[in-house]
Amino acid sequence: MSAAAGLLVALTAMTGLSQFHRAALGVIAPDLTVDLALTPAMLGAANGVFFAALLVAQVPVGIALDRAGPRRTVATLTGLAVAGAGFQAFATDGPTLLAARLLLGLGCGASFMAAVVLCARWYSGAAMTLALSRVFALSQMGILLAGAPLAAASGLLGWRGALGASAVLTAACLLLWWRLVRDDPPDRPPVFRQPETLKEALLGQVSIWRLPGLARVLTIHLVGYAAAATVIGLWAGPYLADVYGLDATGRGWALAAMGVAMPVGLLAMGPLERRVGGRRGIVTAAAALAAGTLFALALWPGAPLAAALTLLVLLVLFSAFPVLVVAEGRSLFPDHLVGRGATTVNLAQVLGSALLPMLVGAVVGLFPEAGGVRPEAAYRAGFAVLGAALAAGLAGWVLLPRGAAPTKP
């Protein structure tokens, strides 16, 4: 295996692992709710705190990626992820589950941004976009793993055994990462990292925030991924269980179908960008279509199961556009600040991914249970909130100033 192929394998494994942990609660959420006596708000918080941890980690991770390099940064943090994955298998109530998810989120804090930094170092121009799209597309295998396979493991081992097995999987990915990843390609000299004081490192971070055109990127990135992630990672499972009566296996297959839609969309982004000749119109159209699916779910009472599943899959398919938002953001900042720039853009994504699940959980919780299940109206209200959030992000993308024309990375 060549060094470049090994790098892509390791990046796919580590980003896929992060995707798995983000989505792992979805298929077992009904079991967790019963065994740990979780309210909808607490269940939303359990998923949201993972993203809150990612948010807290982004600024120090950005500095570490620029100063220590992706290999050491990700390896160190993944050790925390191993502990968090094991800890959540022993949760006895809501607060202990929250603590485990917080630790797990910190452990996954550098995975995706390390992929951006390494693809930028090993590739350039269109090759970088293609490599990044492939990594992000293949990382969706983590969501697939969090669907039917996790449901099967939960049925065989119980949800505690399944989550314990995820800790073993996390440790295996750590070993693979350390073996295969190098910070720089073998045919180029290593990137010289200028020593920085803490003040200089923070000033470099501040300079990122001053870049023209950053606000519009952050606005759409705040909700572009988070809306779909809130559905597939947490609320699709309870929605299909309460409204349509699907068991764990049925929910697992439904989530697997949604998981397949994301890589299909991601793999289409690169060719579509080349054909259309720009990414801005694609982002606008895809975000509008994603918002439309959410409003359809919100405004269609008594939708047949087939229609609901189709809309859920289309939501995920159209929500592949954030990879183009990442490319747009990457074009704004200089090479020596690539780590801090990438994590700054990612701050918006993880902030939205932390807030939206808790917001939807609070809205769903306003509707009392009847016979142990939430009414359809509760979930329709949640979809409406997500649709409105995505529409607001789209407005920012379209209306906020673009600033100086970006240069190609």
C-alpha cells in the first residue's frame, strides 16, 4: 500500500469512527430512554453534549494541528475517545451518559479537521477537493455501522455490550492511525512550523476571524450539516418508533438507507461542481431542497411510511453540500494557518450540531406522551424548527457579503 493510499484509509477510518459515535444513539435511543429514564430533553442533551465538546475543542485543536501536527494531535485525543466510548456503556442515568458523551466528543474533536489539513498538505487544487470528498463520503460508513449493524449488536449483546464493543473499535482505529499517517508526503520536505508564543498563536486565531467573506460561510455551516445530523443521529429513530411502530431492526434499516444517501451525495459534489462551474449555486440549491424536505415532513400529517422514509433519505442526500462550504472556507485562509482556519469554519458546524438537538428535544418535550409514545405533532414541530433554521442559514449564505474573491487552495 502506498503512503497516499494508507493516508486515505486512515482518514476514512478515523472520520468514519467519529460519524459512528455521532449517530450511535439514534437506533438505541428508545432502549436508553427506558433503561436510564431519560426525558426527551435529556436525550437531546446526550447527543448535543457530544457536539458541545467538539465545539470546546476546536480552538486548541486548531493550534495543535498547526504546531504539533495532525498525527500526534489525533492520536492523543483518540485515547480520550476510547475511554469515553467505554464509559458510556456503564452509564446508569442521564448525568453519567452526558459525562461519557462529553469525553467521547473531546476525543473525536480533531478527526475531521485533521482530514482537511492533511488533504491540503498532500494534495492541491481539484485533487484536494476530490480527496476530501472521497474521505467524507467513505466516512459515512460510520453512520451505516450505527444503523442495522449496531441494532443487531444491541439485540445480541444488549445496548451496553454494543457500546462496549465500540470502545474496542475505537482503540483499533487509533492503532491504525498511528501506523499509517504521516503529516507530510514523502516527496516533499516537512512543513516548517515556526515556534509561536501563546500570544502569537491566539493572534493567528484572531486574524482568521477578520477574513472577508467568513461570515456567510459560518452562517450556512452553522446549520447545513447540523439539521440532517440532528435527524439521522437522534430523532429519526424515535420518530419511526413512535409514529410508525418500527422495531430496532426496522429503524436500523431505515437509518442505513439514510446513511447510504450521504456518500452518494458527497461523491456527486465534485463532478457537479466541475460541470456547473462553481460551488455557490450548488450550495444554494441543495440547501433549499433540504429545507423543503423538512417542511414537507412538518406540514404533512399522517404521511405514509414510504413517503416519510423517502423524505428522510432525500434530506440526507441534499445535505451533502457542506463539503463545498468547507472548500469555500479553505480558500479564505493562508497555508500557515490552515489548522486554525479549518477549525474556525468547523466551529460553526459543531455549534449548530450541539444546539439543534437540544432545541428539537425541548420542542418535542412540549408534547406529552400518550400510551408511552410521543404524538406525531411533536416530531412535526421538531422538523419545522430544523427547516426554519436551515432556511435562515441559507438566507445568510445568499445575502451576506462575499468579501474578496477567494483564491483556489
